[in-house]
Amino acid sequence: MTMPFGEILRAAIEALRRNWGRAVLTSLSMVVGTASLVLVVVAGISGRDYTLEQIAGVGTNLISVYHEAADANFGTMALGDRLNLGDVNAILAQVPGVRSAAPLTLSYPTIVLEGLGQVVTLIGTTPEYRQVRNIEVIHGRFLDENDIRSRSKVCLVTELLAKKLESDPLYRGTATFYGMRFAVIGLFKERVSTFGQAEVTDYAAVMPISVMRFFKPGDTIEQIYVSAQSMDLVPRLTSEVRQLLIRRHREKAIYKVENLSEILKAANRISLGLTLVLLVIAAISLLSSGIGIMNVMLITVTERTREIGIKKSIGAQRCVLLVEFLTEALILSCGGGLVGILLGVSVPYAVHFFAPNIVIQIPPLAVILGFAVTLLVGISFGMIPAVRAARMNPVEALRYE
């Protein structure tokens, strides 16, 4: 005797309704396990994307270049090994794939703020620095080509430095460095803070590199920032820039050419590792849920032994009983899994109502993985009780009390 699937489904639901309390409690463990799984995937992917975004936000496809040292056999670094503006022009002209490049010359004067001496980081650069280094102008404007050509005595300062300058009752929109007065034309900050690990500190000012020559004569520069046209070009450009500098200077000179690719890869690996650890914990929870479903279904099969014997004696085939009990296990598993998915999705979505500035993306992978796992748990742990019911001897089943 064969039965249509609709009839099998109705029979499975009716059997679960007779013990609805046990069915709900059994599914509850799947709710918790699936919700944990979805939340782990959401947290892992969102955390990884946020971390990579913060690292990449330091600069668009950034490559940092500076002269580290000369060969040990040559003693101290030679002046001819130092980076210069000619290197910047050569990088732009001879390395394909470079979007922009900005030179940096640094100085550290001490100025008086609120009666105390404060070291300020002076950054001499060009207008390209804003794009390459991903600088945000909070107020005013950034440097332009006219400032470089005319050696305009202008600067941009950080917010903290601006507040300290404005606290002086004699402040008239200028800042004095090395006895030279500069008009403050704007406020700036890093879009993503490097916490003082880069050249931009809490007390920093940006001025035209041509004006910085008044304090640091010569053509040498401390650092070059290079921006690639795309992230895929960064490894190749890093190698080509290093080779270009060696050709332009001496083979024994050592130039540090770094990019964020390795940091991005490391952050990606760390995020993946943490996600896998959390997934293992969630998998253990789902495993215990599956074992619970299997135990409940085995009890169900034992309780319904006589019913199974009657069905088999009137012609019910093994496959019908197998599908019926497997359907019951899947209802328990997938029912709890669907509720768990809704719960796992609603938690990150609800965060937006309490913190409007925080937007957590819910990747489709989390929903797909959550449902796939619940389906797999239902089939895997429901198969043993279903097979046991299908293989039951009808004569012995009818004699069961």
C-alpha cells in the first residue's frame, strides 16, 4: 500500500499534535541552535567587512615608500639615497597603474598652547595628499596648486590643535611655526583614525611642501604615498616602485615599500578563524539538538509500535513508514530552525532601532546556511528512528503491549 505525500504529511502532523508539548520543547533546542548559527555568520561576516573597511579606509589602495637605510658595509645612509621630488615624478611617469602620489616632509616644532609647550607634527605635502591618504576636510578647504606655486603661508590643522589655538584670546585665525605666521584655512582629520601610528597626530598641521623648504632646505623628502588605480594592482606596483627607486639611486640602498595587502589578508584570516571557532560552538549546540530529536523520535517509535504493526499488517510499505517518521523529524527540526532563523535575523535588525548609526548587513548566506543545517540535522538524526520503524516486524509489533 502506498500513500500520497499529502496524506503522509497530515499523519505526521497529527502524530505530533498528540504530543505537542514534547514537540515544542524538542524544537526549542533547534531554535536556540539555529539562531546562534545565524548570529555567528552575521557577526563574522559583518565584523570582517567592518575591519577590512577600517583598514582600507586609511588610504585608497595605499602604498607607503620611505628610505630605510644603506647597506651595512657602507655605513650611514648617503644623502644621494634619500627620496626626492624627482622620485615622485618618476613613479607617476614610469609606473603604469599609479593613480596619484604625494610626497611628505615632516618637522616637529614646539609651540606654546595654554602656557605649555606642545610638539606639533608639521606635514609638508601637495594637494594629492588628500586623496591618497583619504583625508577629510571638516571645515574650510585643502591645499591647491596655487598654494604650492606661490608658496602661500597657509595650513590646515587638526580639531584638537584648532581648539587649543582658539582658546588664546589673541587668536586671529593664524598659527605660528618657527617664527613664521600661517593662515589657518581649514580643519582636517583622518577618515579612519590610525591612533597616532601614522604621520597624523592629535596635534598636526598640513602646509605646502614648497613652504616647508624654508625650515628644511633641500630636495629630499621623508616619505612618498602612492595610490594604485585598483587593489589588484597593489602587489605589482609595490614591486615596481621598489625596483624603480633602486635604479634611480644605488643598489645597496634599502627602501621600505609597504602596502596594506598583508594587513588586510591577516585581518581576514583572523576574522575567519574567530568565525570558525564560533561556528564550531554553534555546531555543538545543533548536534545536541539533533541528538534530542533522535531520542524523542525513538521514544515515539516505541510508543507507536502497535500502530506500526497494524499499518504493516494491512499492507503499508517500508518506504511509507520511513517517509512518515522522517517527515515528523523534519517538522521538528525545520520548524524550530525557521523560528531560529527569524530570531537570528531579527536581533541584528533590531540593533538599528537602538543605535541608528549602526547598520548590520544580513548576508543571504546566513539564512541559507541556517536552513540547510536544520534540514541536514533533521534528515541525519531522524533517519535512525525512521529506519527502525520501517524495519519493524509486523507480528512482533502487534504483540507489543
